[in-house]
Amino acid sequence: MSKNAVEDVNVTFEDQQKINKFARSTNRMTELKDEIEAKKKSLQNLEDASDDIMMLDDDTLLIPFQIGDVFISHTQEETQEMLENAKVLLKEEIKALEGRVSSIQGVLADLKIQLYAKFGNNINLEADDS
């Protein structure tokens, strides 16, 4: 046998549990990042709408604002206030999701250390960027 041959390492039940937890955590983190991107896009849309409303000359116009599946007309000031509230809520949601991603990254880092310590080059835990 050559010295470059892959080592035969026993995979215990506990090791398999760690590998599975790593995979689930990686998938969850990807889902959360996608959700963050979607919320950031919604936030940008709200900011654009807010900017457009500020540029209106006529303060007497009623502006439709979507609540669920229904559009309700409000004054410019009321609509602006509703947009600001929606932006604050979205920012809080984004911050909470980013906190969850951060905690998952900590778990992943810990699992990587443990799994690489046991399996060395016999395991690949790096994300596939394809």
C-alpha cells in the first residue's frame, strides 16, 4: 500500500449524528440567508415607495396601501407613517434572522473542528459554490 492511501476510519453513531447535524445546519443557514435577501429586497421596495411618496406635490391625494390582499386608500402622511412602521418591522426581522445565522455559523465551526479532528482529509465539509 502507498503512503497516500486513504485511511480507514470507523464512523460511529455519534460521528454520524454530528455529520447529520452539520448538514441540517448548513441547509437551515442557506434557507435563512435566502429569507434575509428576500426581506432586504422588500425593505428596498418600501424605501423606494417612501421616496416616491415624498416627491408628490399634491397632499390631498389618497394613496392606496396594501394590507393583506386589499388596498386601502390613505392620506400621504398616513401612508408614509405606515411605510415607516413596516420598514422598522422588516429591519427587526432581518436583524433577528442574521442573529440566527450567526449562531448557526458558530455551531458549524464547532462541528467542523470536531469532524476534521477525527476524519482529517477523509471528509469534506466545505460548501460547494456551484
